[in-house]
Amino acid sequence: MRFSSPTRSSILLALLLLAPLVAQGQIEDLNDTRPNRRIRAAKQLARANESRFIPELAKLLKDPVLDVRLEAVSSITEIGTQESLEPLMAATRDASPEIQVAAVDGLVNFYQYGYVRTGWFNSVRDFGNKVKGRFSKPEPVVIDSYVQVNPEVINAIGRVVVGGSSMESRANAARAAGILRGKGALPQLQEALLSKNTMLILEAVHSLRKIGDLSSGPSLVFLLRDLDPDVRLSVVRAVGQLLVSEAIPELVGLAKTSDNKEIRREALTALAKLPDNGQQELFRLYLRDRDNGIRAAAAEGIGRIGDTNDLTLVTEAFAREKNESARLSMAFAAVHLGDPGHLSYVLDGLNSSFHRGVARPFLIELARKPDVLSRLYDPLTRGTIDQKRELATVMAWSGTRESLPYLDQLSRDSNDQVAQAAILAMKNLQARL
């Protein structure tokens, strides 16, 4: 006697009918006396990816076994819906630094999907051995400006910055506050600057720079005299970015006398960003320095001061300069001083994977001038793929309402990367306007 094989649709129907029973079994296993069964049940409920299981998983946040609580946080993060936020915020109050780290990373992951793959989630079970690697470099990720973060999330992260149960969990929270542009955590980040722990100080400095609130800048000045060169270097960069005029005397001193070449360069670069710095003669002097970075910073400072009598000085320096990065700075300065002819050189920098990281911020700054912005629309829509993609970012930061039609046109570009960059730029520009 022959039996017909089940059809694909009948198998799917059977699985659908069975799913509630399987889920109910996993929920029951969350109360099993064996920790490994509770962990396995949490993992399987996470794979179902349904918000209705979050209340059951949240009960495990009070489990006496650390690994069970870790799995609960991981599973809630993996489901990743709006309902995940409340239990993750609750988990930041856990006494264990591992749980605090996992919960904070889970909160970041909700707004910056995929963050847990680069955060600590893969290392919390080897917490002690991987801490140093976690903080060896600043975290470059920052959420897009159009993303709105729940203020309670920032409050929860801020509490860990000052009250975390280990320096690692506090530093991790400080990093998270910057990634989420958490202005509400500014008081906690400024308090962290007073810590004696270098790791925490560095993360707080990086985050203050990312958040970009100019009112926080003066709180950094005392760290320009810190004994740790990494701290001094990070603070020098931050006070320039945050336009901290109170830092001018210290920066002048570092630019003239520091025996650390990188700090000298960055101090002059920071000075070049500060309005009314009174250092025109210093910049003119350093325009002929032997160091490429010093010459570049000097040119930027001359350009921003805006004395058109210096245009000839800058164009002559550009003509004799051999270093490409320094030439970009000199071209930037020339445009600032009223010579649009050098704009094409800065635009060409976008085509270089090595130089676009310098050219893009220059164009963001120059595009704040209406005459320069209007000149960028042609390469925005008809330039190379790299120019179009990078100029979309420039428009997000410095464009106006008149930029939106050009970005809309670019959003239909035949190149998918260009089109996606234009769509993202429109969202960020509209959020800023």
C-alpha cells in the first residue's frame, strides 16, 4: 500500500500549529531548576523574534545565575523592538559589570542596529581579558542626526557613567552616550572627566566631542595639562572641535614648546579652528615649517582668519607645496580667502580614498558660504560616483532648503550607493532644518 508524501503547504501548516506548543514549552523551561535549560529556552524564544516573549524573558533579569541574566539581556536585545527598551534599561541597574555592559550595548543596538557585533556582547564572557582591546581605539560610530533617542535611555546610560560597578562598565556607558549623541548625559560625562581613570576620561572626552555641545567645552581645559599624552592629545582635538576660546593660551604653549610632534600639530590645528585666536603671525611663521602637518594647520588658520591680504601668501605656498594633504589645506584656505579656483582641487580630494577624509570636512565648512554651496550642486549631480556620494554628506551638514531638490534628483541615481547616500542626506538635512 502506497502513501502519498505530504505537500510543502501541509508541512508548513503543521509547523504553524505546533509553534504555540513549542513556545509554551520554552516558556515553561524558563522556570526550570537547571540554569542550562533556562539559557537554552531564552535563546530559542529569541529566535522566534516576537515581542510577546519579552515579559517572560525579563523575569530572568532577576535570576541568581549570571550567565542566565546575560542570556536574557542578549535575547531581549536580539528581539530588538520598542518593548525591549524598558527591560534593558532595568538591566543597567544590575550589580554585575558584565550585565551593565551588555544592557548598555543592547540599548545602543536598538538605535544603531548591528552594534552588539562590535560591542562587548562577544566578549562579556571573557570580560577581563578583552577589556583593554575594547578601549584601544575610539568608537567611530555615531547615529544619524534624524534618529530620535528616548531621553529615558540616555538617563539610564548616564547613571552607569557615574555609578557603574566597574570602570569598564562606566567607560562603556560613556562611549555609548557619544554614539547616541546623548546630550542628556552631559553632566555625567563632565563628572567623568574628574576621574583618575584614563580609560574613562578618554571615553568621556571622545563623547563630548561627538555630542558637540559647545557649552561643555570649557570643562575640558584643565586636562590640557594632564600627564597622560593620550589624554592631552584627545583633549586638544576636542577643544578645537568645540571652539573653546578659553583653551587658546594652553594651545599656543603646546604648539610652540611641546616635544610631542603630534600634539604640536594638533594644537596648531585646534588653534586654527578657534575664532579670534589672535595667532595670525604664528600661522604665517609656521606656513614654512618643515613638518607637513604644521604647514597644513597654519594654512587652515590663515584661511579662517579671513584676511584677504594673505591670499597671495597662501597661493604661493600651494604652488611650492609637495605634500598632498598640506596642499588640500592650502586650497581650502585659498577658497576661504575668496579664490574659488582652488575649489576644484578640494573636490578632487573626494576621489581619493586616502584624502577624502580631509576633503569632506573642508567642504562641509566651505559650503556654509552661499557662493560655495551653489558651486557644489553641479558636481553633486554630475560628478564622479565618489564625489556625488561624499557631497551628499556635505549637503546633510551644510545644505539649505534649496539643496533638497538636488538631493531628490540624486536619490534616483543609477548607482545604488549614491542613491542611498542621497536618501540618507535628505533625512538628516530635513532633521536639521
